[in-house]
Amino acid sequence: MRLGKVIGRVTLSQQVPSVAGGRWLIISPFTRKCFQNGKTAPKGLSGDPTPVVYDNIGGGLGDTIGFMEGREAAVPFEQPAPVDGYNAAIVDEVFYKPFESQSG
């Protein structure tokens, strides 16, 4: 699972039946570099490609979400679905503490 911020939404005029009822969100994924200067979710856009993910749990603009990509993204569907990304969680807060090596 990766974390990212919802930066937009895609509107479709037609969908295959297996994904009817959901929405498509445009995501700015968080990277390790995004967290280097703070302990909360980063602000602004990452430099990584922006995936489009399927959402049926209500993620909205500005929300931080946890999303799955690849083969795992199609697991929640009963019938085969043409998705490369799936919104698996809406995240309330993110706290990040960099790993500190202990020498001794």
C-alpha cells in the first residue's frame, strides 16, 4: 500500500459494468523524500507520476488515502475489473519519524 493525496477526479461518460458506482481519483503519491522535513503528511505535489485509482469509499479532494496498485488493485472485485489502482483507505493522520541508527 502507498499513501498519496487526492488532487483531482476523472469523470467518465461510460464505464464497464464491473466498476459502475465508483469514482476515479487522481493521486499525488507520497515518497520518502516528501517526509524528510516534517512529521506530518507533506504539502504540495510529489515529482512522481500521478496514478488514477478507483474509489468506492468516498475519498475527496485533499484527502490522504492509502491505495493499492497492480494485481492487488483488482482483488476487491467479484468480476474481473480493468483497474490499476484501488483506494483501500482514507487516512486521518500521518506521523513520520525518520529511522535513527544506533551505533554502539
